[in-house]
Amino acid sequence: MIARHKFVLCLGMAGTIVLTGLPARSLAQRPEKDYLSTVEADKIRDAESTNDRIKLFLLYAEDRLTKFKYELEHPSSNKHSEMLNFLMNSYIGCVDDAADLIQLGLDKQDNIRQGVDLMATKAPEFLQTLKGYSEKGPELEIYKDNLDDAIEGTEDAMREAEAAKKKAAPPPVRRKN
């Protein structure tokens, strides 16, 4: 077996060239999310606040559920099962990332109240949709394992949002003089 190595050429601070054996991905500040399009990843990266990133991840999660429903109703002629599983995995990736950002925002004491409220509102809706597929979803055997993971992840995200509501600093109160 031949080992393949990726070598990355880096230009250092002093202008010297450094050759490393690390994959290019490990040198990046943040790994790319394989379930986000380039445009979506750019929007997340360009968002000004943690609150905005949470909202974007929840928007993308909702989009994945919509696409999942469409794929069930209009099966593609090829790679149908792969598409269903990809969309379900993408959904849970978005929800997990939003929940992670809520925790990060709490740790950094950011104003994430809107993101937390949106998670507390959207997660029960997502859960209801997922449980509907679990009870009477067409072709359930194809995506059942990923669906179970999605339900569990959504329930975890709901619990985290409820806990975050209690921990998140309330919005500032303006006092009248």
C-alpha cells in the first residue's frame, strides 16, 4: 500500500517557505462543513454575531427538512436513498452547530437571546415533523437510523435552549433620567 501525503506550502511571517506534511484542511482556522454549500458557509463565516450564526444554522436546518420532504414526495431516479440520508445528516449537523453556538455564546456572555428564542420555537416544530416521519414515513427503512439520531439531537437542542433561556443575560434595560 502506498501512503499518500499532502504537502502544504505556507509562506511564513518572515517570508520563508515552510513545507509541512499536514493536510490543508488541518491548517485552516475552521474546517469546512460538508453539509453546507459554499454560499451558506460564506454567510455563516461573514455573520457579524453568534446570534446571527445561530439563526442561519436554524434556517439551513429547516431548509434541509423541506428538501427531505420534497425528496420523499418526488424521488430522484438515482441515489434516492443517499439523498435522503444526506439531507437528514445535514439537518442534524445544522441543529448541532446551532446548539454548539448557543453554548459558545453563553460561555462568551454574548447577547444570543434571539437565537435561543428561535431555537426554542423551531426545535419543537422540527421534532414534530421528525416524529411524523418516524411514525408513518414512507421508505422509513432507508433513513431510520439517521432519523433516530435527528430526533435525539433535536431533543438535546431543545433542552439546551431551555437551559440557555435561564442562563442568557436578559436584554439591557434603559433607564429614564
